[in-house]
Amino acid sequence: MLPLYPLLALLGLAGASPAAHASPFDKADALADCLSKSGVPTDALGTDDWKLDVAPYNLRLNFTPVGIAVPTTPKHVQDAVACAAKLGVKANAKCGGHSYGSFGLGGEDGHLTIEMDRMNKVVLDNTTGIATIEGGSRLGHVAWELYNQGNRAFSHGTCPGVGVGGHALHGGYGVSSHTKGLAVDWMVGATVVLANSTIVNCSATENPDLFWALRGAGGSMGVVTQFRFHTFVVPQKLTFFVGAMQWPTQERALVGMQAVQDFAQSMPPELNMRLFIAPRFINIEGLYYGDSATLTATLAPLVKKINATMQLVQEGGWLDQLKHFGNGVTVDQTHPYNFHETFYSSSLYTNALNDTQLKSFVGYWFNVAKKNKRDWYVQIDLHGGSTSAVTKLEVDATSYAHRDYLLMYLFYDRVDRNVAYPADGFATTQNFIRNITDGMGNRAWGQYINYPDPNMDQITAQANYWGTHLPKLQAVKKAVDPGDVFNYPQGILPA
């Protein structure tokens, strides 16, 4: 078989239109020249900076951009987008590099990557409580700065290296979300570079449709150079905890799962909890806004029902819980950042499972998933319910489409970073999900773009990630990016 590029050349000689098969890499020199003349900093091909910025978090999805812009000002971002649009090259912001689908690298070869992580300034106004955060900041750096500048925070995820851009623009669920809501719920404004290279501000009163779209599907709409988040004063005392369950049989697991579901419906708003299922253990874990004695009393009835042993119940301050849930990684993460794994991910939202669905889930877990000897997990976050801050806003308040679901499942199947992920491994996770969703209606479940399944086609991905919000998102996309400059394989397409 002939290699791809020589084969395309032969087709061109045989009469096919060369333009129809033009590669974006044919525009590499023109793009580099445009960026240089515009004064946009870039990574030179083959340099240490290039190698660092092009390395994906998920080593399974390795893509080669046609260029890497490394802006340090909003004007650099504008000029980079202008060059890409002028030459017909797709462009994507890479804020932290943790995209499980490598979407910051385009999700495929031949895009312009706009590496934002040199733009990471965080400024807190202690009078208003508003934090102004540059678009390339990482969550750990944001949390560290807000705490040290004024003992404040907003609700977001736990991994210190994740970029605030990708995280907050697509929901931003985290270990405080049951108490404090999603990252998108704390966003009060943003400054955005659009596909025509203009820069606009948006908020509830300024460009409100764009602001709505940013808060759940922002990666498709533009490049955010600056966020503005409201913040809260951090509590002086929190308690983080881990409890281990003994569920040796499917029958015991069914009883335990049902008890956790029932508890999730109306658990105290101060409590944030998840069920963590791995090949060799099952835990409950989470964060309580209060002291250990009150937490212990609150959990006691559930602990008895699910046959759990509390292994860790530890009081601490805000930084203590950041370090705990950050798994020992230094909290204040900026550039450079160099963490990588090889894995396949997916996600699911549902309401409480009925008896048949629970039996299907547990049966697959015990009879099939346990035979998977890779390092996998299913994390089930108690996402909604009557007391959850996530559900306090109307479903249509932001473009995050899944507020009304009780449970969020995050699937992760990992191999050693230096080993190729097996081709037959995808079905293990996919069938885990199908065993739950078979027989459910299309509106009875959804998926989370921040825990994407990169194997889905674009039409399916749009429907699963954004549900009933998709038509409005496609209309906003048409208004702000009709040429789909900010394209990636699972992003919003223009109406």
C-alpha cells in the first residue's frame, strides 16, 4: 500500500483536483510568516518548547499541529486567529493541555494550536470579590492565588494542572459542586477573541447569548483571554473523608448502590460525595463543609447500610483539602507542566437507576469489567438531587445541559504510559455504558464534554454533550463563527 501523501499526489496527477486534497501542512510556511509579521510568539518546530507544548496529556491521542502560537497578550491571540482564518487553518485554544480528547491540539492533525498557558495572571478585587483570571491559568494556580490574595475561592475541579479555560467553559464540576455549584455558575464575565479576530466582552447584560453559550460549550465559540469570576470566602474548617466498602457479591453491591442512590436524592447540601469503583476496591469519598463530628453523625446511617469502614475523616483548612484531592501534586501549577497518561475515557449522566438498570450495571461490573486487568475506574458523583447547588439554577440558565441529572459517571481505563492502548479495550467501557442506557429514551441520559469519549462521531457527540441546548448553540456558533474556525471533531457546528 502506498503511503497517504504519495497516494494523494498520484490522484492529483490522475486528474483529481489538487485543491480538494490540499493539506493544511502545505500552509505551514505561510502561517509561520503571517504569525511572524504580526509579532505573535511561536514555538519553533523541534525545539524543547515545541516538544513540551505538543505533548498531549492523553498519549493515546497524539496530533501534530501546523503551528503553535504562544501568546502573552490579547493582541497576540487576535493576530493568531486572524492568520489562521485568513489562510483557512482551523485554530484551537490549549489552556491546560488536559483535554482527554487532545482537543487543544485540534483533535486531529493540521490545526493551529494557541497555547495559552503563558497568560496566567490572577487578580482578586477584595472589595467586590471578583477575580480576574487570564485564560491560560491552571486551576491549582488560580486556587493558590485566590487563597493567598484574600482567602477566597470559587467552585471548580481538583486537578491542579487542569486549565481554567477548558474546565470552566464546559461546566466545571468538582468536589465542592454539590455545595457551591459549577465553575460556570461563578462566571460573571469574559473577554473573548472571536473568529473574525475582534475582541468582545460578554456577561449577563453584554452579548448575553455568547455568554450563555460560553458557559458549557465555550471551546467552540472563541478564545477567552480573560475570565471574571465571583468568589466566596473559604470556610475555616472542612472535613475530607474516605470510606471503604466490602461488597463481595452482586447482591451486596446492589443493596449498596441502591442505598447510595437513595441518599443522593436529599443528602445535606454541605456534603459532597462520590462512589469510586476500581478493580480492587470500592470507596465513598468526598468533602464536607463542617467539622468531623457532624460529618460522622451525618454519614452514620448510610455507612451502616453500605457496609463501609471509614478509613479517613480529617479536618483541615482550604489548602489542606486542595492538597488532598490534588493527589499530592504541587498546588501552584503554571508553565512548564509535563504530566501524561495513556487511557480511554467516557462519561454518563442518569437519574436514579431502576431495579433492572441497577442489576444490569452491577452484573456487567462483576461479570465483565472485573476481568479487565488494566487500571480502570468508574467514579459516580452525587451530582444532583433536591439539595444540590447544581440543580438550583434552571436547566436553561447556561449551556451546560445536564443540571437535572442525579448521577454523573466518569469512566477511565488506563495502561502504562509507554504501552499502546489495546484496540479491543474500547468496548469494555462502551458496553459498561450501553448496559445502563439500553432501553432508556434519548432524553434520559447524557454525557460530559470534559470527560469525552473521543471515539464518538461529531453528530452523536453534539447530541449527547448538549442535548436540548444544541439548536441554540448552533445558532450562536453561526453568529460568532460561521466559518467554523474554532473547529474540533466533537465541537459545535454552525446552524
